[in-house]
Amino acid sequence: MKKFLAIASVLTCLFFNVKSQQLPKKNLDKVVAVLGSNIILLSELNQQYAQHLNQGNPANESFKCLILRDMLGNKLLKLQAEIDSVYVEEAQVDDEVDKRMRMQIQRAGGQERLEQFLNRSVLQYKDEIRPEIKEQMISQKMQAKITQDVSITPLEVKKYFDSYPKDSLPDIPTEFEVGEIVLHPKLTKAEKQRFYDKIDAFRLRVKSGEDFGFLAKSYSEDPGSAPDGGDLGFFDRTKMFKEFTAWAFKLKPGEISPVFETEAGYHILQVIERRGEQVQARHILVRPKNTPESLERIKLQADTIYKNLMDKKIPFAFAASQYSDNKDSQYNGGMILYADRVTARTTFIPADKLDPAVFLVADTMKVGGFSKPVAFTSPDDGKEGYKILYLKSKVAPHKGSLEQDYAKFKERAQEDKVNRIMSEWFEKRRENTYIRIDSEYGTCNELKVWQKEATAKN
């Protein structure tokens, strides 16, 4: 089970990344595995396998062995979660289901196209996948509890590094340390007025009786929620802009907010339901657009900052903290952070992981140098602006070393330790849990450790 975490993550992506094939309708069903009081049906296994095929992968029946192995892992974690009273709120599950469905609708190019792919309505599909999502969430939470106190010492890192044969040390590619100052145009009150008036007109139309969901689907500029009538699902006080959260938790179900502004633009929202510290709301978003005048103003500001940097009037870190609009790097000396896994964040970014537009500029720079202001458009939200880049260092390709790459080997050692702990945990739990696997999958190498006779019933 060493790769349980990684495989489970991959299967989650496979399960929810619907492409162009239709899901098969359920045929005659049978039980393919029993674990304690839990069963796994052939239809459940086939549904996940169908999603593997929908990724464009070639048909390979043996892949079902991997899928079934990880389904068993989830079931065992779920059993322990029941004993330890580890659970997830129903509102959290609803929120996750809604989030994944919005992603699928967006990727498919609309709800109608997605329903054609699924050969069923979105509502039907949400009901089908909800139990699986809930089980995955509980399993992940249980696994996090099991490994929450796992730490790694410098001695363990060295021991892990020394376990590598010297001719098998990983190749570390070219890495960059790049800082950035990001500047977005600021509209004047007069320039923003027409966008305010536009969304206020939608508010008045809702007040006059028009359907909020229809207007959101037709006019909202939030691509993630517009296809779903602006529905954002359930969220808590930590997930939205503070202005958005303030109105979402202030209004009663059915009430409409006045026009308010966040970093994303102008909103109106309607609360749908409140469950304790979770609220479901839908919104309409209008994003103010830059004017030629606002772009010219920000270009002049970028030129001034660049000149001051070149003349050494201000240090880069200070300029980033004072002027950059990127909050992720603004107070990090302006340095771009890279997270390969959730356990590690570093300023050293592999060349193939660096934003291609940033790489094209940084690769031509000298260490310690600054780029002239570069115009850009964000692929995430379409925001325009200018960037000034700073190349702090460039590390040539090399074989991994403990001195130069300690953080990388620490992360790998931590992951290895977590996997070993989880393997030991699964082994102990399997010994005391009733497990039966259908003979059709008796030849699966991946399932051999799961087919030991149980010594006690769960």
C-alpha cells in the first residue's frame, strides 16, 4: 500500500474528469469484494474503470485490479473512521460535489453537453457520485489523522539520502529563483461607474421578478458558477473574499444583496440556504474592464519602478512589498513560490514548471538582473498588467546532493516515512478484518495482500 496516496489521487482525477465517452448504464450487478460490513459492487468498479477509458487510455482489464485495491483501502479507512468518530459535514460533501460538477460542466462546454456525455442528467449523476465522494473525503481525513504526528529528523533525512546507490541519485533539472512585481491597472471612480450601473441593472431586474439563476447563467462573468446559475455551493467564512463573506452570512435565505465590490469585480448575491457555519449562495459577477488610459498609467508606473531598481534607489524586496499586486509573493521578497507537493514550498522552480512566459524572459537574464516591464494577461482571470522580473539565481542541472538539495530529500524522506506508516497500519488492520474478494480478481498481484484469511470479524 506504499503508493495508496498517489494512486487514490490519480483515481479521483480519473473518476471526475469526464471526456467524450458516455458512461455505460448499469447491467446485472454482483459483489466483487467484501470488507467487514462493507461491500464493493461490480457496477461501482466498472464506473471507475469507464472513467479511466474516458481519459483516452487504452482498454486494459488489469487496471481494474488497481482500482479495486484502492477502493478496498478507502473502505478500511472508512471502517476505522467510524470507530474513531471521524466524519465530514454533509454540507462539506455537498460543496465538494457541487465544485466538481461545476468543473465538469466547464470542461465539457456546458451542462447539456455534459449530460450527453453522461447519458443522464447532472442531478442524477450528482446523486450517484455523492456516496463515493463522501467516502473519499472521510478516508482522506482518517489518513490525515493517522499521519498527523509524523515528523522527520535531519538524521533520518541523511539516512534516506544514503540509501540511494550513488549511481541512482536523481537528476535535478535546471532551476530558477525568480522574483516578480505584478502591477494591475487601477480604474478611476468615473471609469468604473458603467460597470457598477450594469450590475445594478441586474439587481433591479431580480427585484422586479426575473429569475436570478437565468440572469447569472446569461450574464455572470464567473465561468466557474455561471453555467450553474451562479450557484457556488456551500462554503464557510474562510473561502471567499471578506466582502463576499460578510454579505453571505448577513442575509437571510432568499434575500438579495446590494451591489458590492471585491478584488474580482462587482457582485450581487442571493443566499439560498444556511446550515450553521456553512452557507449556500449564488451570485452574478461583472468584471470591470481596463481602459487605454488605465493601461497607460500603469505602464508609466512600471517604468518608474524599473528605473529606480536599475539605479539602485530601492531594493527589489522593498519594491515588491510596496507596489506588487501579487499577494502570494508580495511579502515574500517578491519571490515566486513553487509547491510540487502540499508538504513543500520552495523558491527553487524547475525550468519546466516555471510559467512559460516567465521562463522566456528569465532564461535570457543574468543573475541579479531585472527585466524591463513586460505586458501580460493572466490565464486564470484574464487580468492585464505589467511584470518586472528579478533573477535571483539559476542552478545548473546536477545530480542530487544533500548539501544542495536538502529540502527536496527531506520532503522525499517525509513522504517515504508516511507511506511506511500507512503500509504498517493497513497490514495490521487487514489481519483483523474480514475480507473476501471475488475469484475473478484472485490473480491480481496488487490484491494478494488483501486476500489473507481474516482472523477475526470486524
